[in-house]
Amino acid sequence: MAVDMTTTIPVGANQASQKTSKTAVDYQSFLKLLIAEMKNQDPTKPMDSTQYVAQLATFSQVEQSVQTNTKLDQIMQSSALSQADALIGRSITSADGKTTGTVASVTLSSSGLIAVLQDGTQVPVGAGVSIKPAA
């Protein structure tokens, strides 16, 4: 007797919400595949217990990696906020040397820190940027 290894997934079930990261989508996909494999295995030839344990170990590693990445993101944001606080009131010169001024505020964006000068000019904080105590 042949057992069909396909499963029906409702429309939209595999679509991630906008708030879900790519890592979380991969994690969810792995979980769905593992469950589908277990549900649809051939009853006359069940999965070998060593394969099952190996897949559970892989599942655990994926879960731990996702949690580690989440914690690293939190640490990086905390570090960036500490750096942002230290920039306010200091003199900054852009990497190309064309823009100089005193930092009035700092914005944290997905691309990094952006210093907003007193005149409203925005200077991305990165390699080549010079920061000095205000005169």
C-alpha cells in the first residue's frame, strides 16, 4: 500500500505577518515540516527512533538559535542607545567633511544612528565620522 506524502495547508497559513522576522518564518516552516512528516509517515514503516531524536535535536538547536538572535538584537539596540546618549551636545563632522555642527538629537533607525544637528541637518553616524566635545 502506497502512502501519499502530501498534506493540505490552508490558503494563507504559510504567510508570515509583517512583524514576523525571516528567522521566525524559517523556524515556523521547520516546525510545520516536522509535524507534517510525523503525521504522514507510512504506518507500516514508522520513522526510526534515532531519526526522530535527531530531528528533535535539530528542532531544539533552531529554537535556541532564534532565541540567541533575539537577545543579540536587544543587546545591539541597547548599545546603540547608549552611544546615542553620549553624542548629544557634541560636535560632529560627517565622513566627507562637508557637514559640521552640534548634535541636538539622535535617531535610531534600521541602518544605524543618525545625528540630527541643531540646524536640522542629518548626519549618519558611521565609519569616518569625527566626534569632538562641543566648543
